[in-house]
Amino acid sequence: MTSLRLWILLLAVTCFAAGLGAGVMAGEARAARRAPATRLGAPGADYLALLEESFQLSPERADLCAQLLQRYAEEVEEIRQRALSQSIASVEGELARVGLRYRDAIRDHVLPPAERQRFDELAARGGAPLPSEP
């Protein structure tokens, strides 16, 4: 193959690759324009997109809806956190008993007898090496 043919082949392959890349990018841009506008990562983004598409919401109404959905997500999270706190409080006694049982098992079965006194001293000061909460 001559040097001229090699350069022509190289130029053709480069043009093909550039055209392929441009075509992919143009296709992605076209698909993004057709997709409904969503606020990625926002709570209820899919729901908001459905409302915007179904009811042709103005930008002001879409922003208001997004704010309402954000507040809704915050309130739901507050309720979840409150329920979690209440559920942990209701089992605190059981958690304390389990913690003591495992602390004693570690003391009696893991630590060598010579270290148990030091372990007891740590436990008495509140430095027991087993957390009391989950």
C-alpha cells in the first residue's frame, strides 16, 4: 500500500469516527428535548414530570409543585424519624439486657482471666467496650 492510500484510509476512518460521535451526541440531545423536564434528585421528580406533561403546567406552577413535593418529603422523613425514635425507646430495656448479656459473654469467654478485673473497671467507669445502642 502506498503512503497516499494509507493517509486517505486514515482520513476516512477519522471522519467516520467523528461522524459517529456527533450522531450519538445529537441523538442524546434530541431525546433530552423530548423528555419531560424533571428536577433530577428532587423528591417526586417522576410525579412532577407526569403532572407537567399531563397538565402542561407553567414554570411557576411547576416550581410551586416542586416546592410542595419537597415539603411533603421532609414531613414524611420527620414522621419516619419520630416513629424510629419511639420504636427504639420502646425496646430500650431489651436492648440494655442484650448488651449486658453480650458484655458478660465477652468478659467470661473471650478475655483471659487476668484481664477481667481491668474490664470490670472499664465497665464501671462507663468505658465498657460494647455499645449500649444499636
